[in-house]
Amino acid sequence: MMKLFDLTVYDIICRNARLFPEKTAWLSVDEKSRLTFSAYKAAVDRMSAGLLTAGLPKGARIGVIGKNCLSYAVLYGAAAALGAIVVPVNWRLSADEMAYNLTDTQAGFVFADSEDGDVTAAVQSKLPASTCFFNLQAGQGAYADLPEAALPAGGTPAVDSDDGWVIIHTAAVTGRPRGALLSQRNVICANVQLMHQIGLTTADVLLNPLPLFHIAGLGMAFCCFHGGSANVLMRKFDAAQAADLIAAHKASLLFAFAPMMQNLLAHVEKTGSDIKTLRAVLGIDAPDVIERYQKLTGGSFYSLFGQTETSMAATMSPYKERPGSAGRPIPLVDIELLDDEDRPVPTGQAGEIAIRGPMVFKGYWGLDAENAHTFRNGWHHTGDMGRFDADGYLWYVARKAEKELIKPGGENVYPAEVETVILTHPAVAAVVVFGVPDPKWTEGIKAVCQLKADQTLKAQDLIDFVGARIARYKKPQYVEFVDQLPRLDNGAVDRAKVKKMYGGHR
């Protein structure tokens, strides 16, 4: 039973089933199927009963390997009802990387999509034998289906909105990813903020091609669900299909990372497809792409800054208000910019972006020392640098040197992880990996390598070497070989000098 002063995700599911019983909540274009708000609650209850019968305790972690589908959305709802924690796995990762995320969180239950059977089998071989594998979509035969059962007479476990709901692994700062734990309250507060910022109504329709393992895909989906809007799920972005879906369903909302909007606009300009219902697009993109979208549709592009750790957005404003900025802090967010001694910096000066508020995550799973450092002095230290202008708009500056980050097409890649893999190549003596401007992905990955004496190596061979060992989106697009990398007095590679010397060209 809901506590007097609390509200959970499952409470919202029950509320919306009463308020909008016959309205479409979820539509999967690839499955050619939909769920109304009442049907979604019924599906959540069935899955909850099956999980309880299968022995799932409160607080257990449930891994998911698969692309967007109705069952994925239902699983999130069932986990919320039972106080379980979903560990959504990026299906673009290697089998070793997927297995790490699941073992890191001790996920005893894993739901897998049958189309990824070979990868899932490789992952399964790396997990404890006690791990239970189930079909993400029932009746597909690759793994066991959940048992059919009814909810017990005593109901589901008591769940509080502060209970964990999802662990999303962020990019690997020091070579291993960290699992960011978000509570139900984190996501509910993020929903309310986002609904306010974009003026969400029950008439809105979200086209959601972003994966439900990503905070933007998950956050947008449940924000729109919370507000009584419809979710149109795509398993994977395709510009032509997206244009057709916008027209067919009168989609009004989209979250996009480069180069999605560029490809969509190119298709629209070539074919004359009508996407004028698309009144709001959120994300990060090049100014010319944003301006083309706004001119074509009359809609608004919303620029933002956020992280998984802040349950998505922390600042957001229409791009046209202050082009180039990341917007202003949104209602439930307090932001301070701090120097290296954690002292506030003056307006106009760059400092580390520090955040507090009810959407700040609960911490990195199992990393107490890192949490103490990240949350020091009562602030979440993001590792990103920014500056405020006189009107309170945040301008993103850079990632802090010790937490350098590359963002190709909305994914997060830490140079340290890529460098660790490259240094396992027998021909490589030293390497520096960093981001460079890229016409397609906004930011590309470049590796500057010093080879061992008498060794030779082709750029494509090194790229393939990396792609075979970690997710392919983490492999460098550009490789440059040099005779000698510049060094500091202590013998370490001078990263700043390498980027200055070799960052101006790809």
C-alpha cells in the first residue's frame, strides 16, 4: 500500500490505468502491437506475478539484453511494482563488457532478446551457473518463459519511491564502467521537470528511437508515460521509417543525438515527407542542423546538459533563447560552479558543474570511496566544466582533465578505456586517445600512437583490433602514428601537448 506521503512508479501506472484506460500508452512499430494504459497495467501485474513465482526477491537485479519492445517497457513496470532493480545492458557492447555489467550488479535474473542469441549465449557462458535466463519476448524458445501465475493474496512487497529502480553503467573513467543507481523518486522528479519544460500534454506523441538502456531513452519514455502521452517505440533509428512514423502517428516529440536529425532532415528534404507535427526536439546537435529543423517545422529544439547521474537533464532551454548554450537550470535543480578547492567561481568564469536536487542518483553501485568523493560537501561533482553568463545560461566548456570524455553520437567513451585496449597490441609502445571534431558524429575518436622499435602497423588493423575487444562505437575512427610522443619531465606522456599537436587534423 502506498505510504501517505509517497508516490512510486507503480502508483503512477495504476493511476494512469484509471485516468486513461483505453488510450494508447505504448506502441511498438516493429512488433505491430500496442498497449493501452489499462492493458499495460495488466501486463505489468502478470509479469510481476511471474517474477514472484520464479523467486525474485525485493531489491534483486534484473539484467536486460535487447532492443526496444513492449516487454522491455513492461519489465520496467514490474520491477517498479516489486522493488526490483533493472540493469539494462547496452546491446552494442562486447560479450565481455555485457558480462561485466551483469556480474558487477550480481544480476540473478536476465531477460534476453532471441535475435541476439549468439551474443547472449557468449554472455551466459561468463556468468554464474545460477543465473536464470528468460525470454524478453515470451514464447520465442531460446530461454525459459516466466511462469503463468496470479499475484499473491498478500499483494506485492512494500515499495518506497526511494528504492532503487535502475542501474545504468556509465562510461569507464579508469578502465571499468560504474553502475549509476537511480531510484524511482529520481525518475519521477525528472519526469515532472521535463513535463514542465516542454509543456507536455496528453495529446503529445513521443517517437522514441533511443534505446531503453540509455537514460535519454528511458527518461523520455517514462516522462511521457507519466504525463499520459503515447510512446511509439522503434527498435533502431532509421531516417525513412522515422519520417513515416512521425507522419502516421502525428508524433510531436523526439530526443535525438547526432547524426539522427541530420539524416532525418536530409530524407525529408529529398522526399518532401511531412514532419511538421514535430513541435519539440531535445538533444545535442550542430547549429546548422538545429536551425534547419526549426525553419522546416516551426518547432523548438531544446538544448540541455545532463547525465545519467542526474536522471537526464539538469539544464534545458529552447535553443533560440541562447544559441550555443546548454540552457538554464530547471526547477528542481541547484547548480554551483566550483574551483579545484570546491569554492564557487564568479559569473563568467569556468568551474566544475556541481548539482544537488531530488534527481541526483543514489550513487555508484558498490563504490563507496568514489561516492564519498563524488558527493563531497553535499554536491554531486559531475566532472564537467561550465560557465554561467549574466542571464544564468550554462555554457559547457570541457570535461575535467582527469575525467576526459568523448561523445560520439550521444554515447560516452572514456579515453582511458580505449587506451588500455590499444596498449595490449604487441606493436604499440604508447598512445593518447582524445576527441576530435567529426562531420557525422559531432565528435570522433582519434588515437595517436608510438610504435615499438622495428614494429609496423596499419591504421585499419589497429581499428579492427580495438573493435574486436570492446564495443565497436568505442574504436577510433582516426589513427596517427608518430615517431615519438612528447613527454613531461617525469617521463609521462604530455597529453595536453599531444592534443595540441595532433588535434587540429583527423
